[in-house]
Amino acid sequence: SRKIEPFYKGGRIQISRDGKFMFCPCGSKVNVLDVETGALLHSLQQEEEEDVTAFVLSPDDEVLLTSSRALLLRQWHWREPRCARAWRALHPLPVATMACDSTATLLATGGCDSTIKVWDMVKHYCTHNLKGSSGVVHLVEFHPDISRLQLFSSSMDYKIRIWDLNSSKCVAVLDGHFSAVTSLAFADGNTLLSSGRDKICMVWDLESRESKRTVPVYETVEAAVLLPEKGDFSQLGVKKQGLHFVTAGSKGILRVWEVASAGCVYSQPVPFAPREEPSERSLCQCLWVPARGELLTVSLEHNIMFYEAQTLQLRKQFLGPGDSHIVVATNSPQLKVFELATSHCQILYGHTETIMALDVFRKGLMFVTCAKDRSIRVWRMGKAGRVVCVAQGLGHAHGVGAVACSRMKESFVVTSSQDCTIKIWNIPESLTSKAKAASISSPETLHARVTEKGHNKDINSVAVSPNDKLLATGSQDRLAKLWSCSDCSLLGVFSGHRRGIWCVQFSPVDQVLATSSADGTLKLWGLRDFSCLKTFEGHDASVLKIIFVSRGAQLLSSGSDGLLKLWTIKTNECVKTLDGHEDKIWGLHSNKQDDMVVTASSDSCITLWQDVTEIEEKEAQAKQEEQIMKEQELSNLLHEHRYLRALGLAISLDRPHTVLTVVKAILKEPEGRKHLEENLVRLRKDQKEAVLAFLVTWNTNSRNCHEAQAVLEILLKHEAPDSLLQFSGIKPAVESLLPYTERHFQRLSRLLQASMFIDFMWQHMRLGDTAQQDNGTL
């Protein structure tokens, strides 16, 4: 029913001037998104399927320009969307950066070949070839005052060059940074702000071409954005008039700086654990969106966030990829909670290493996660949809790989780890009570009630029975085991898989356990005698996840080949194979109503599947009822000799045999040929085309050839050759009619010859009889 696909794979994002559209590079295409809904509107796809290396939106929002690894520049009318023009970039190496001037008539391209080219966008030719940079040119910007005709650039030598486009010469070099310059911002015609990875920002006087101020920011800066002088930014610590700017960098937070004092006047609160690696939270881009009064930031994890400019409060976020939300664990320490209706997403900080598994309690307001950091965390969603961590537990010696929640009440959690142990954690009542949970200020500490060594190898999966009395585990040691929830005592072992077990699940209605394995099979086991009841074979790869659907009557399994299979337990049959992913499907979950399934794969896609069984059955039943009604009406029309209506109805049913029956009924009538001719002439063109297609089928059978030839004769008599040539499928129809018609005429000729021989014999027999009679008389 819906697919959440990656729309951004890294690079510079751009926003339209009106703040309504966002442009995100994604491999060989640029995706255009609606900022309000997060919906993907268009994809501007390169024909040669080479990656887009840079793109820029013209200041008037009319044209998008892209460059690719195929060394081509393209001009797009992105609203339609279509490519208006493509031309060679003239750079021997890919273009790394692009910029348009304020009039949208000049385009600058900075290449990996150390050169900068300026293009006339009206006449489409290269006007300047600027040489002198060192290494890759990764930044180009036009001076906002077009009368100056100046271009600013920066390359791998960390210097900012000013090019005069009148003379095509470098007129100044601003030397002050000791690492790559990441952004340039013009405060006015004579003031320039630059940021760098050397942890400083510099303010330059463009008249004297000297540095006015150096602001140490103590973090690698990826972007610096000037705050407008008009506007109330008092909540961000802006107390005085003067130049202020916002930085985004390796600390992962936005900070506001005052140029006059070179001090930080505001810092965003840190939403994550201090132990987290800096690389996992750093920001790589920051944009000012004046039409929305917002700042946009992009993190290294490809999280796109919009902040209200006056308070830096989070308004909306996007992600590079009753049951109103889905919780997603990616290859990251952060969780993402998607609101399905709006594509809004929350990022949950807490774990310090990659999250391995999660499970949701029955009521859907609380869920549990476990990670490689050897911890588990309990999360709770409030009325407004905000999610907070309410409890955490430590105790495993290695990463926690599987987790399962109690099914009846929110009373306990079971975890399993690479340390081969199972732990049962009690959930305090204070967390399950709404009133008490609202007052929790910091996460409570959980302690394991029971710890048991379960297997000899990694435990891949753990499940709790619907009555909360049993739990099952599946391990790489090819065994599944059944345990008592009260004291974690071993009740039985399920042995039979030839390779490691990836998933275990209890049936919601029967005393049955389902397991899936790397041997490509699924098995059902009886909980009383631990025997294998059924084996399902059909996957060609490891079966990673299984769930019971259709109230326990069917199984849905997902494999490492990206296929989903639906199995009917009673018949052991695979009734449906769904191909919706291109890589391993690690996530498989159904909603409480059992009519929707969500899958998530290593291909970065999340797919929502709708159960359409009842809809299809209703449609089939309605179609069948309509067919019966039409057939009854057809019978009535034939009985009442209303042949034109009967023919039209039979043609609409698209059944050649029914139309043939009507034609035969008409021909049986007195003056049947005449009636048939009258009715066929009155048909519409599309109906005549259908009849022509039908008579081709009738003509292949000698029993029906007379009716076919009668209809063909009427069509040839009343339709001019030119109009017949306009019929759809006339050529194959004629090609098919000719050989069969020839065969029918040959048969008639043979029949005629045979009948003449019989007549000849009869005549001679009569002659013999006459002669005998004459002799007798004589």
C-alpha cells in the first residue's frame, strides 16, 4: 500500500525560494519533495545513470542545473519534470560544486581538475575558464551585487580566491584558514563570513581584503549562517545590534555567535548521550529558509531537521528513509519513530551503539530496544506523540541481540545475548501507570529477575507465549528451546533444523511454535511432545523472520533474498510470493487488527502491505453476481427477440461463445440473414471491432464457419475498405481468416464433387432400371 524509500544519499540539499520544495541528491537522480507533507513529487533521473556530483537551483526557482560523473551538464524544468538541455561540461574531471548568480544568467562550475568555468545560461556557452586554484575546487559563490561581477572560490589549498569576471583574473587571495573552507556568507557588499574545518570562522573586509575578526568555535564547522538583522532573536541570546551567525558542525548542535565579542551567546541543549561518537551526530549542512523562518540542518546520518529560527526549537524532521506510528531501528544508535500520516519523524537518543532489536507491548504505547552497548531501554509514547525513555537496564556481558515483551500485561521483558544467556526483567508498575509515568524525570534502572545460560552459541530470537507462561529461544546452535517464564526452567528442546535458527514465534491460537532457519525451511512444533508437526519448504535462502497472520491460520515469512512468502498452515502450501525488496528483510511486523504488515530491508526501504483478501473476495463476488444478472438479461432479450440489445450485452460480456449463440439464434429465425444484417449495421465501431475479433475465433472451427462467414460478408458489404483498415487488429484478423476460409471452401468444393458423383450414380441406376422394364415388356 505504501513504500518509504531513501530519498537522500548525501550531498548538498537545497530549498526553493518559497520554502515549499526541497531538492535532495540521491545517486543518479535529484528528488523533489514537498516540505509540508514529505511526499516525493518528482525524480529528475539522469539517462546514463551516473551519479549526480553537484546541482544548483536558480534564484528564481525556475531551473535546476545538474552535473554528473558522465561529465555532462543538464538544465531541467523541474516542475514538469523534463530535461530542457544537456551539454558537455568541458571539465576533464567531474564537477564538484556549482553556483548561479542573482540574475540566473550566469552559472559557475568548480571542477576536480582545479579549474572554474563560467557559463552564459541564455546563450549556452562558456564565457570564462579560470585557472590558478590548487586541487579540487569545492566552493564557488557569486558576489550578491551583480554590478561587481566577482566570483569567490575555495579549493584544497584552504585559500579564498576573488575572481574579477571583467578581466578573468584572480584579484585577491584571502589567506587565513588552515583547513578546508566549508561555507561563505555575505553580510553586505563589503563583509564576508567564512567557516572552516580548522574550528574557526573568519569575518573579512572585502574593501581592504583583510581579516576583521577571527571567531574560535572549538569544533569542526561545516556551515555558518548569518542571522538577519531584522527579527527578534532575543531567545537565542542576541541582546545587541551587530553581526550574529549560527554554526553547525561536529558537535551536532546549533550555536549562535556574536562577531563583536567573538563569543557564543546560545547553545542548543545536547539531546544525546555524551559517550556517543562525535561522527555519529555531527551536522554537515545548515541552510537559512527565509520564507519559512526556519533553519534546516542535515546530519551525517542523513537526518534532515527544520528548526524555528527564533528559538531553534525542532519543528519537523525527515529521514533518509491505533497503529499510527512505526518504530525503526537502523544501523545506528538512534531510533526513528515515523508518524505514518505526515512522514514526521522523531529521533530518539539513548543507546551508544547500534540497536539490534525492538519489540512493542500489546497496548502499543510502550516498546523496548536492545543494542550492542549491552543495554536495554524501555520507551513510552505520550498523548502528543512524543516518545521518552522511561527505564534502562544493564547486565549482559555482550551485545543484546533479541528482545520480547510480555503479551498480556506490561509486566516483564525477556532478552537474549551473544553471551548465550537469557534474562527476564520485571517492569515496575510505576512505568505502566499513565499518571506515574508522566512524572518520571529520568529513566529508572531495571534489574534482571532471572538469568539462565540458554544455548552454546548466539541466541538469535526470543518469543513470549500469548498467556505469558512460556518463552522460546532460537539459536545458531540449530536448536530451539522452550522455557518457563516464572523461573526460566527448561521444559523442552526442538531439534531438527540443519542450520542456525533465525526466528521463533508462538501461534496466537494453538499450542504450536513456529521456527525459521538458515536452511531455508520453516517448521511447526507441538508444545506438548516437542515433535515437528509440519515443514514448509520453498525459500531458496535463509528465512530471517516469521509471523502468524489471519488469526493464526497462515504464516508470513521473509528471506535474505528479499522475498516474502505467505503459507496456509492447513494445506502446507505457499499461496503467495511477494517481491518488494532487493535485499535481506530483517524487519517483519503486523498490526493489532491483523490487516497490515510492515517490512524493512537492508535495501533501506520500509514497505507497508495491506491485506486485500476480503476486498478481492467482495469484488469477485460482485463480479460474479453481475455476470449472472447479465446472463439472465441476455436470456430474456433472446426470448423477446430483442437482438440488438442482446448483441450489445453479449459483446460487453467479452465472451465470443455467447455472441456466437446470439448470432445462431438470429439466423434460425425466418429472414434471419436480414435481421442479422440490420442488427450488425447498427453496432458502434468498437463493437464491430470486437465482433471481428470474435469471428476470427469462430472461423477456426468448421461447425461455426457458416456464422463467421455470414458476419464477415455483412461487414465487407457495409464497411468501406478505408474504414475497415481503421479497425484495431485488422491485419492479424485478415492473416488468420484467409487460411481457414480457404480450407472451408476446399472442403465445400470436395463436398460438392462428392454430391455430383452421387447424383451421377443415381442417374445411371435409374437408366438401368428403365432398360430392364423395357425388355420385360418386349
